[in-house]
Amino acid sequence: MKHFIADTYHLLIRHIRTTLRIPVWIFVTLTQPVIWLALYGQLFRRVVEIPGFESDSYIQFLTPGVVIMTAFFGSAWAGMGIIEDLRGGVLDRMLATPVSRSALIASRVLHAGLTVSVQSIIILILGIILGADIPGGLGGALAILLLAALLGAGFSAISNGVALLTRREETLIAVINFFGMPLVFLSTAFMASELMPNWIRFVARGNPVNWAVNGARDAMLGQHWSDVWAYGLLLAAFVLIAGFFSTQAFRMYQRSA
Amino acid sequence: MGAISVKSLTKTYGNGVEALRGVSFEVEQGEIFGLLGPNGAGKSTTVRILATLTQPGGGEAYVGGYNVVTDPAGVRRSIGYVAQASGVDPWGTGRENLMLQAHILRVPSDRARARVDELLEWVGLTEAANKLVNTYSGGMKRRLDIAMGLVHEPSILYLDEPTTGLDPETRAALWRDLDELRRDRKLTVLLTTHYLEEADRLCDRLAIVDHGKVVVEGTPNELKAAIRGDTVTLEVAGASEPAAAALRELDVVYEVIPNGTSVVANVASGAAAIPQLVTALERAGIEIEEVTLSRPSLDDVYLQYTGHRFDAGEAAPEGMGR
């Protein structure tokens, strides 16, 4: 346990350092949310005029959706890092040492949660600049960060698991392209639940992205706190299952290597 | 028991490729032991099993007294592993790479910094220590790799194809480094290579591996001495089989091995035998294009035991099965 914590810390530092040393990554991370918020905010501005739409400001509605969408996509790509390590021999070099195996995964999951939190803060600030409001206050904002971080941790664990099972960038890219947009559109990120077709509303109930969007929107508005907690618990369970999947995938990788 | 003890290791990959078919050898404390063979012979698979990265199908292996299957943690503490793929983080500096490696190899934090400084100095990377590894040359990266393998002062070091992909100058420099390593640190080194001259130059003892088996084991000199006399290589026009048949008739010839368009003959004395060899082939109506005489080299040892000339690129690259 002592080794697990220390190893996780040292590996986390390495991942953070790597992230900060790729300027393109920082540039994209900072500009993409601006594009999402500004573009979608403009494009779908008049959606709120549809009778039955729950909000009268689309940017208000969209901001938590973009926070969660960014968290989702950012973490879905997390597996690319482990494929790079695998290709370059870094993973094997580490596996030939007594390093804690769980720390190898945990540090990546934590790293995803951390980057997602930073991105979320940036998007929230942008949303406020563009006219969104956070009636939920500081508590609401912290709850949004937590929900985004949980979602990010879960999907980064799945992404790492898929990466370890397939060991190919191409496969991971295909999987993300296949599931990515559908999971976002099967949520209330862009469209109010009341206006969704019944079947989508039904499917969305089992979609972790939707849990996070709904929870984040309630937290932002400072309403339905018990729902926020419930979504948080669901996401925590999702993280545990995803974490189990990725450690199993890691075991399989080691067995078959 | 030696530092490394390997008994009848087998390994078949999921796709049916039989990488190892019973590899056995012993490495004594303090020697440089080489596994020599072409790509795909099973060298890297053997090292990966000994580094606890993959499980053997059968057989047993002990490293520093620890069983690789039942006590992988003990093995991992005892070894430094310098793999074929570099394994250094290109987005970290040389120093950062070494510090992380020191940490995960359980070097006490108060010792790590001094140890890393000392290693950087030793591999000549003190000036480049704070530069990102992706700015390093191939030779610098390889020296960092070796430093990474030594950071916890292991008693056993694995070097898997340490000079593959390096230019001749860098290779020669690395050989000098390895000589120094042997002199200064007295550690046990398991080295794999597909360069005959590298095995000849560096190894105290070596095993020739071919198609997943050790075909012969000994010191480079023992192996060369086992080949009697001189080696005469005759390039012939057309197939070499009839030429080999003609040469086998001669008393001066110990052994003849046809190999593509050339015939390799072992003779007691090359100078005395060449006229007879040439006459025999002329009589058989075989045209000779070139005759070369050489003292036995590891290449000849290799040919003698495997029945084919050494060609580093002949088999499928190793690791294809993974």
C-alpha cells in the first residue's frame, strides 16, 4: 500500500509533466471548449424557443453539457498514452521492476481526472463570460468538477483497458469514433430531456454521460440536490466497474505478452 | 547454482509460433554470457521470460536464486533490464527518467540523487541530463538505457540486442563502455546479439541459439577451436550440391557444407588443400568463381552447428507473435 501510493504519485507527476510538455495539447484543450461553447451556443441559440424547453438561455443549458462532453472525450483518448508506452518499451521496462501494477493504471486514471477538472474550470469560466449563471454557487461548481472528474476517471479506465486489449491506436480510434458522438447525443448535453423521443430518453437513463450531464446541470442551477448525489453515486459505481475492467485487461496483457 | 539457471524452457505463442523448444544454459556469477542467433531464434523470448515479462510454457528458470514464475518480485529486484526497444520516456529528461526508475526500483530517496548523478557522469550524459530524451541521439539514448538498468546496482544485467540500430562508431564506443562495465562492476551480464563479432568481442561464454534451441555452448575460443584446421569457401557457378559431393571424395577434407552458391570445406591446412579442391571441382566440370581461405570464425561455428550460414535477417522478426 505504501508503494502503491508513492508509485502512483511519481507516475502521476510523469504524466502531468508529459501533458505540459506538449504545447499542441494545451492549445487544443484551451481553444476547443471556446469553439464548442461559441459555435453550438450560436447554432442552437433558438432551440430554447421550442415550447417545453426547460431553460430560456441556451448558453446556460449548454455549459454543463460542454463541461461533461469535454471530460468524456478528453478521457476517452487516455488509452493513447499507454499504447505509446507499450510501443516504446516503457511499459515493459516498468513491468520488469517491482513497481506497483495498480499504480500504473491508477496514475493514469487520476491524471485523467485531474486534467478533466482543469478543463472544467476553464469551461465554467468561459460559460460565465458568455452569459451563463451559476445559481448553485461554489458548492454547485465543485459538484460539477467532481462529476466531470468521476466521468473522466471512468472513461479513461475503459480507454486504457481497450488500449491494453487491442494494443493498436487504430482500434482505439475506431472504438471512440463509434461510441463517442452517440453517447453524447444520447444525453441531454444539447437537447432537453422533455423534447427527446421516448426511446432516446429511455436509453439515456443507462448512459453515464447522461448521468453526468444531468447531475452537472442540476448542480449548476443549485436544484434537485438529492438527484445530484444519486448521479454522483451512479458515476462512482461506474468508475469502480471501469477500474475493474481495466485491471483485468492489464492482467490479460501481462499474461499474453 | 549459477547466477542464471535455465532448464528446458519452452514457449509457444497464442498464434502457434513455437518460440522456444527447450532452451537450457547456466550463467556463472560475474561473467558476460551471450545468446547468439538470428532474429526469431528465441533470444528475446528467453530474456523476456527471465525478466518476468512473459510466462514460460514449460521448463524452469532461476535468476539470482529466485524462480521466475513463483517469485517474480525477487527476480525484479535482482535484475537490470535493458530491452531491445529503448524503454526511456521521450518526454522526460535524462535525469527525470533515471529518478523515476530509481524510485520504482526502490532506491532510497536519500541515495537516489547521488546515484543518478554518478550514473549520468559514468555514461557521459551529465551535460544533457536536463534535456528531453527525444532530443538525444541513438547512442545517447542507448547509454541512458544502460544507466537505467544499473540505477539500483543490480547483480545481474540483461542487455537485449544493445547495439542493434547503432552506427558502427557508436557501437564500438558502446563496446568500450561494456568492457569498462565488466572491469569496474563485476556484474553478471546476459547479452543477446545477432552480431557474431559482438559476441566474439564481449562474451566470456556464449550459446548459439537457432530455432528455439541452444545448439552449442562454450567460450568463443572453445567454439572456434572445435572447428579443425582452416575453412575454404569456394564460390561456384550453379548449384553447390554437386560441388559438395565432389569434394567429399577427398581425404584432406574433414567436412563439406553446401550453402547456396558456395561450398564451405573444413581442411587441415588450407594452403595445401586448395590445389586439390580446385582440381577435384575442375574434374567434375564445375566452374569456380572465387576461393577464399580463412581461420575459423564464429560464423563457421554457427554454420557447423546449424547447417546454414549466419544471416541476421533470415527469420521473421521476433515479437511478431505477441
